[in-house]
Amino acid sequence: MQIAAALSSIHTLLTEAVADFHNHKNVNTLCEQVRDGLLAVVEALLIPVIEKVLCDPQLLPELKAGAGSKGLRFNGYRPTSIRLLTGKALRVQSPYFAKAKSSARRGRKSKKRKNGTGRHFGLDYLGFVNRCSALLTSAVVQAALICPSFEIARRTLQSHAINLNVKTIRRISMGLSKEAMAQRGPVSLIDTDRADGKTVLICIDGGRLRERRAKRGRKCKDQKRQGYHADWKEPIQFVIHIVDENGGICKEHLPLYDATMGDIDAAFDLLATYLREINISKADRVVFCCDGARSYWKRTQPLVEKLEIPVHYEVIDYTHAKQNLNTIVDKLPKKTPAKEKIRIADEWKNLLWEGEFDTLKKEIKKCICSPKRRKEALAKFNTYFSKNKNRMRYADFRSLNIPTGSGCVESAIRRVINLRLKAPGIFWKPETAEAMLFLRSQLLSGRWNIMIDNMFKQIRLLCVCH
């Protein structure tokens, strides 16, 4: 469709829509008619433009070079479907590349080539992601990430003139995650994301969701499905912040979020990937702030040594420390008046803040009279506070303008995991959960557009590399 013809179509569309408006007098219907009509005209206008660029002889040598480095050979121009704005499948001619045939002598007849082994490199070069425009892909996946289910996402997109079924929405979402996670770490960063000379805060904590795992064996005769296990799983979330000179979160730098369904070692490997990318070895100082879980702290020092971090501090979140101290306060005699209990708790918290652990231990022995309760209280003190007292020097940390709380990761867990993946009655396959954790982390940390732009640059580079 030429521009003149498109303008004529738009003139006709607007004339008819205005005439209908005088009859129904519903501005919402008017807006919907104009929107749908304009989108249809725009898509019809863009198809020949895109096809002309795809079939440009000057582009083909670049695509051949990129495809050749991957063992693919040009197989002519073939029709395929693309999606631009509304999700409607549109036909276009595109250069197709498939695996080059072996020159070795053939014996028995080779098996038929499997689907998915060829590629439309021209579409990748122009910025399509799995044959969808990045604009459409971004809108669809963001709806799938924000809405409580893929079905609700379908309805939401439909109200914005994007008509796709649930299966397609899920396929587009997983396709984007596959492309982005192939560059996990670098794909989320820009040039200014550098730790050089800065204070970096790293917080780690675990969330909860239900993992869907198929049952083994034959299904019963009266069952329609095989069934599955839905055990609780703890995905591990981490947050990386730049800290200002006063010990507060620097608003000028976007945080780095990510989470994984892998074990604790996989989480620390992923964290190491991000830290290398921001050049953590050049940081002025690095602060690790977590709860008292031993699984985190016994891996911190090896990570520091591996990444050659010059100065680091280990801090147990002050709120978690107070919560553990309250379990000792609960061992006070039951007849202790409420006001007295509050006074003792405040006094002990002050001792905790100042790092007076010997005095705190004496006070526990003095105030808790019952031998059984005293033994339980001291056991808690020895296992949690005595072993971590170097990580609880809160007054010293504050004087150095070092953060003493990990509220940022608690917030990230609530927003990334709880509000979408922990909903009642929802069970996740591990690979789907991993994709959702990564994509929601990028979206909610404000790095979505950075991820999309970096993906486009990397894909184009791969398409024409020699």
C-alpha cells in the first residue's frame, strides 16, 4: 500500500466513523473504531515497506556472512508470518537460511530435517523477536508479567486492540526470556553501570513459590491427567544497589535485580556474573547484608576472593537481629509486667546496637530465672549472636555510613515473587518460573527498555558477524 492510498483509506475511515458517531453518540465506540481502523491501515502500509528491505540485494551478503558463521546457507526467499502492532499474523517474503547439506557421501536416506533448524535472519536483523516486533513483544510480555494470569493478560491486551490467545502469549513470553537469558547479566546493563570508586550494597534472601513436578508412573483409570506434585520451592533473590556517601540508596543509579530457581551455589554464580560486569573489583567497598542464614555467609568470603574485592563488610540485617532477640525476650518470666518487659527489650536492643554482647549475655542470665528457659535463651544467644557478633557492629557500621538493613531485597521479593508467582492455586514448572523471575526482575527494577535495546544490538551483531 502506497502512502497516498493509505491517506485515502484514513480519510474514508475518519469520515465514516464521524458519521456513525452522530448516530450512536458514544465517544468510546468512536475511539475504538478509529483506533482499530488506523492500526489496520498502518500494518497494511508497513508490510510492503518491510518486505522491500528484506528483499534488498544489498542486505543479502551481510546476512549470508552471518548465517555462514553458524553453518547455515541461503535457501531463497520464503513466505512467513510476522506480527507488528495488533498481534494479527501478516504474510511477508523473507530470506530463509537452513543448515548446509553435508558433502560427505550419503548412505541410507537421511532423516527429514527437523522443524526449527532454519532461520529468517532478515527478520532478526530488523529487530523482530521470534517474528514479532519488539514493540508488540514488549507489550505482550509486560502484560503477562503484571497480570495475575495469562488469561487476564489476554483480556487486558484485547482491550488495547492486541488479539492473541493464551498459548501465543505464553509462547511469546518464553521466546523473549530465552533470547534475553542467553545474555543474562550483560543484557541488563548500560555503560554507566560501573562500581568504580563506589560503595556497593548486595542483599540476598529467599522467597517461596510452588513448583509443579509431574508424578511418575501410570495414571489411574479414573483420572484424566497424570497429576503432579506441588512442593514449596525457595527461589533466591538478590539486589545490587549503589550507596551514596551518607549510606543511603543512590537514586541516580538503577538497582540490579535477579532471582533464580537454582540452588544457593547457582544463585552465587549468577550474582558473580553481575558483579564482574559492573567491575566490582574496582569498588571502593562492598557491603553484603543478609539475614543470619549460614548458607549465605559461608559463600561470601570465597566470592570476595574469587572476584578480588578489596574491601568488604558483612552485615546481618538489623531487623532480623531484633526479631531473634525478641525470641530471647519471650523467655522472660511470664509474670513480668508488660511495661517492664518493654523496658528490658529496649535496653537489650540498645546493647545489641552498641555491640555490647558480653553485657547482653549477663543481662539474659540475670533476668531469666527458670533454668530451662535460661538454657534455651543462652543457646539461642550462642548460636546466633555470639557467632555473628562481627556482623552486628551496628554503631560502627553507622559511623562508617554503611547500611544496616536489607529492606530492599524484602521489597524485591514481595514485588517480584509474591505478587505474581506465589498466588494461591498457582504451580510453576521450573523453566517457566525461572523465566518469570528474570523478566519480572528486569521490569520492576526499571531496566526493561535497557534489556530490549541490548537484545536488539546483540541480535543484529550476530546476524552480520563475519
